[in-house]
Amino acid sequence: MTDNKLSFVLASASPARLALLKAAGFDPEVRVSGVDESVIRTDDPAELSVTLARLKAQAVAATLPVRDAVLLGCDSVLAFDGRILGKPRDADEATKGWQAMRGQQGVLHTGHHLIDLRTGQAVEGVGKTVVQFADVSDDEIGAYVASGEPLYVAGAFTIDGLGGPFVERIEGDHGNVVGVSLPLLRRLLGEVGVTVPQLWAENEQR
């Protein structure tokens, strides 16, 4: 069994992030920040993603006492054709986005901001993954948008849900597209002196 067990707080409402972390042996406590994502204006997708991740993490950290835990904030945006695509405002925007993206490539940026609640030390980084979209038909786009899934995710697509068949391939970290880069998380944990096994749920400990 691993000594110096710490708890893990996730400052995100994303069920995909939570599922990915649980599959990797974590069992984070979810705290939603309530940060208004529209307040940040920048043309740099990496800067936008990590700034939003930082704001989410800081907002949740401000509500928590000093404790034996680390807190992770994440945010994802898609850079496509010189634009930054977050969550679409409505079905029409999601449809137009897919009509432009089909058969093309974009870069999914996920900002990560980690805070050690014991010390207040904070570290951050951005994962980047190239996404090749399939040349989907208008009917496929219509059905996908009608499912409602694209309205709740950055770039109006998922790779781990109904949108998976519409992604031809990726170059880089699959988890980063889902919402958390596990290798990047490991590196950030290392920067604050924490190992991955310290955060594993009890049933993952050996």
C-alpha cells in the first residue's frame, strides 16, 4: 500500500474527465467552479485554455481549507482555421462548425492547473493534440447535432462518445482530447512532489 495518501479534487463538471480519471485509478472529489468562461478574451488557444483552467482551480481552492489534497482545474478549446472554438452557443453554430471542420484538421488544447492545497504551490501546462475530422455527410452532422452531445463540449465534438466515429485519427495524447492528459498530469504532480500512486483510490492500491 502506498504511504502518504492524498485526496484529489477535480474542479470540473465534465463527466468525461471524471470517467477518464476513474479509469486511471483516481477517484476525485468533484467541485464545480462556476467560472464564466466568456470573460477571457485572447486569440491564443493555449493561453485561453490554461487561463480558464487556472481560474477554475483558483475559484475552487478559495472555498477549501488547507488539507492533504491536490486540486486540478482543466479547460479545453479547439483551434481550427485561425479561430478558437469552445462550446457552441446553439445547434446552428455546432452545425456550421462541423460543416467547416469535416475532412480538415484542428488542434485540441487542454489547459491543466494543479494546486497543492497543503502548501498553495501551483503548476500548470497545456496538452496539444492534432485531430483529423472525418468527411462526414450533412445527414451525419444533422443527426449528431440533434443528439445534443456537441452542444456541451469544446469544438462541438467528443472522441469518447457519439462523436468518436467522426474522428479519423489523432496525433498526440488521446486523453488530452477527452479532457485530461494523464502524462501531463503525472509531470505536474511530480513538480509538487506527488506521485500518481499517492492519489489512487483505495481499491487500486497494492
